[in-house]
Amino acid sequence: MKSIFIVLFLLLMSFVNQFQKSHKGSAENFHHFLVRFSFDETFQRSRIKFPLEKSELSDDYKKTVTVKVDSADWKPVSVIHKEQLYITDIRFSFEEQEEDSDERIFAYIGIENGIDIRYYFKRHKGLWWLVKIADFST
């Protein structure tokens, strides 16, 4: 009887391990998602966690104001532009490790022009979602 439980336990662990491997393999490619998100307004609206948190600087640039944007108030944005379609890879450390995570920040930070916009994405059940925007442009 004890051996049956051990075999069943090992089978269960094997199924869980196989599910985790197949789930990780089916995860959406972030770059492909980002291109479609930027150019397909219907797709974009379907991949935003509403109400969306949007932070920006106050009119006097002294504090951060955060609002919630509902689906009805959403205006499509072009996160990337056509001239940026050939971005190959961006590393977030000097070690150039390619550690996969379920979070990404896509940022526009200008040089001496005041642009600072950050788009926060999270992967949930293998799919990418926009969860927050922070616009600290001056």
C-alpha cells in the first residue's frame, strides 16, 4: 500500500514538472507582443489591465499624480514606432545574463529633451499585459 502511494506521488510530481516545462515553453515572446501591441489598437485594448494606473508629474513638476484610466477613457499609444522595429535585444546588466522573468519595463528616456516615459508589463499565464504607465516627462 505504501509503495502505491509512493508511485502515485512520483507520477504526480512528474506531471507537475512536465506542466511547468510546457507552460514556460508556451510563454509569449515579449518583442513580438510589443510590436503587435504598438500597431494593433484592438489587440492593445485587449491586453491592458483596466483600470490602468498612470502616474505623471503635476503641472509644477513638484509631485507625482497617479490616476486610474478606465477602458472607456483609454487612447491608444504607440509604444514603439516603425523605425524601431529592428531592436534586437536589450540587456539589463553588464553580465548579459538572459534570465527570463514575468516583468518588463519599456522606457523612453530622452537626452536633454525632458522625455521620460515608462511602460510596465507583466506576464500572466504566458501572456503579456500592460499594467502601469509612468510619464515623468518635463
